[in-house]
Amino acid sequence: MMWWGDGYSWGWMIFGGVMMILFWGGLIALAVVVIRGFTGVGFRSSGGGGSGLGDNSALEILKERYARGEISKSEYEEMRRDIST
């Protein structure tokens, strides 16, 4: 039991473990923020909807898909009716 008097105890071991987790967690979080900053990937404000799609409404996205030729005119009309109701 001599090691109890050296100033090292379980409290310091737990403190060291917590500090290591905080250090690595902070380092990883910083890396994610930097990578998102350089690549332009991130969360955009959606005006309260929480969908993360920015200012695009469902109808605007549908129009873009139709303009790119991803969907046919009949699919576009059907989806537009569904969105409007």
C-alpha cells in the first residue's frame, strides 16, 4: 500500500482517461469542421423545416428533376398533383 502515498490514485486515472477522450473527441470534431469547410458540405438553413434541403421546396426539386430529364412529363404532372394536395 505504499503507492497510495505517492499522490497517484484512482481519481487521477479517471481524470486522465476523461481528458484523453475529450482531447481526441475535440480533435476529431475539429477535423470534421475543417473538412466540411473546405468541401462545402454542411447543414444549410431550411427555414425551420429541419429537412436540410436549404431553400428548395418540393415543387422546385420536382421541376429540376424534370428539367434534367430524370422523369417524364406524365410522372412530373402526377407528382405535381400529389405535392399540391
